[in-house]
Amino acid sequence: MEALLLAIYSFFVWLIFIKLKWLPWNTKTQVIVVIIPIVGMAALILLLNIFAPSSSDVRVFKYTVPIVSQVKGRVIEVPVEEGNRLVKKGDVLFKIDPTPYQLAVRQLEAQLASSRASQKELEESLKGAKGKVAEARGAISQATAKISEVSARFELARKRVEQNRELVGTGAGNKFDLEQAETNVKEQEGQIDGARSVEAQARAAEVQALAGEQQILQKLGAKVNGEFAQVAQIRAQLENARWDLDQTVTRSPCDCYVINLQLRPGAFVAAFPIAAVMTLVEAQGQVVALYHQNELHQVKPGNEAEFSLYTHPGRVIKAKVDSVIWAQGQGQLPQSGTIPMTGVLTQRPGRFAVKFDIADKDKEVFMAAGAAGDAAIYTEHLEMIHIIRKVILRVGAYTSYLILKLH
């Protein structure tokens, strides 16, 4: 662009001073003719670098996702291919033989059913134990009532014996009545002893029933979220087994491209974090341009931007400034016991990255990870000179068609 401007300027100098001779061509005019382009080009370059800064270091970054199997087993299918074929999110990457995991699920399902049956048996046993406790307590109540009843009759019979003795002693009573009353007292004593024996047996039965009830309650008492502990444990194992079974089919976590595909049917994979079987490269990446620090004081998010990539000669991609990443490695002090060095062997101030937001109409353009190119940012000031930067960028984009090598 500078050469074009100089050529245009030279043409007008020739036309005015040589061809048409409107002005004299002497030492004074020659000095002025030489100074004007020097000053003008210098001012133009300085203003362009301030209000339309450019970068020759544009980079396309894309995150990669190493794929590691969550379970071990023999690979039975690999339906994806390595290369420029897009894999959608949720597409199957590979399958592992699910047979051992299906068997584990069935076994745990059987154990869960058996455990639920055992829980129901314990619940029924608990009902029976509570019934025995209630029965024993009812027997205790009956025995206690019987003891009270017999005790009352015993006291009455004992008083009659005393009364008959007094009457017999005074000669007013009948000796037969006294003997009958004494016999009645002995009968009542026997009934009291029998009632107390029944009460003791009922209390023993109550203790035994309570022990059985407590034992069942202890088995049922261990619960997790309101569920029998043994059932909850087997259920958790079953859910884990079903998850393992589901992991025998590995699916893509993103819209990506497959690279470094080393997996084939028949291979054995293991759940080992560093043993990646393939790598996915995300379809949509990030475009970043690196600028010197003094070029960014007029740049703001939302400014118009353009960039070209060497992989797409002649094409200029529209974008906007998303943000300036105001951080780089030279601004970091790592934790150490060493005092930071200054002055000696100090590196030059590094550049800052500007992240671009690609325009909607250019988002479908394929941008390879690692692609490089040139970029320009157009600030809100001196918009009249932006056209010069745009022309420079487009000329540079078309020069990417030139491949100057002989081998």
C-alpha cells in the first residue's frame, strides 16, 4: 500500500513539475517534494498503528479432548474415522463387549429381589413378634387380675377362719364350719400360687417376645434414606453396574473432529487415565491476535476487526473484538524461595492477546487448529484512514496465493 501511494504521488509530481510544468522544478521544490512523502508516510503509519493497529501473528486455538475408556474390555466396534469428518455430540465413538457387565447387572437385580423378599419376611416377623408381645402382656394382665381376685377371696376366707375360731372357742360356733373355712383358705392359697405362676410364665414370654422384637428391629433399623440398609447397598451396586454397562458405549462429548485414532475392533482397552485411545479437536475454536502493548490503548471490546488466514488465501473474515487478555507470562511470579531478578537478562515486554468474536456470516468457515495469518482492528477514531488498513490487509490476503519455493 505504501508503494502504491508513493507511485500515485510520483505520478502527480511528474505531471505537475515535468509534464505540465505548472511549478518550477528547482532545488527548493525538489526538497519540498522529497520531504512531503517522508512526513506524510511517517504520520500515516503512526496514525494507522494507533487507530487501526495490525498484527502479523494471528492464531487459531482449539481445545482437544483425549478420549479414555471408563471401563475395560474388548472393543467390538469403532464407527468413526480419522480426518476432516465432523462427529456430532452424542455420536458413538466406539463400543466395548457388554456381556460381562450385563451379567453383573442381572446378578445384582436377583440379589436386590432376594433382599427385598428378606425385608418383607423381617417385616412380617416383626408383626408376629409384636403380636406375641401383646399376647404376653394380655396374659400378664389376666394373671394380675386373677391374683387380685383370688387374694380378695383369700382374705375373706382367712377372716371367716378367725371368726369361726372365736365362736368355737366360746362354744357358740360349729367345729365343722371352722374346718370348712380352713380348707377354703388352703384352696385360695393354691389358687394364688397358680395365678402367680401363670403371671411369671406370661412375664417370661413377654421378655422373650420383646427380645425377638428388638432383634428384628435391629435388623430393620439400619436404613439409608428410609430404605433397608441391605437393599440400599445392593441398589447402589446395581446402579453402579448399570453405569458401567452404559459406559461400554463411548459417545462424543462435543462437535469435534477425530485425530490420533489408534483404536481398532479387537483391541483391549482399560480404564487408565493416561491411556487415550483417540483425541477429539473441537469444531469451533478461538481466534487470537497478538499485539504489542503500546498498540492497544485505543482498542475496546466491540471494535470492528478483520483477519485473514494463510489456509484461506484471498479471504478476509469479519469479526469483532471480544476482549483483550490483559495477562501474559512475564507478569507472573511463581512461588519459590528465590528473589525475582530485575535488570540482568530481562526479557523484552511481551505481547497481549486480543480475542476475536467471528461474525455470523463467517462462522461456518473451517479454521484449522494452528492456522496463522494477519489481522487488523478498527477503533472508533479516524475512521477515514481505516480504508488504507483494509486495503493493506486484503493485498496481504491475496499475496498468500504466492508459493515461492522450488523444491
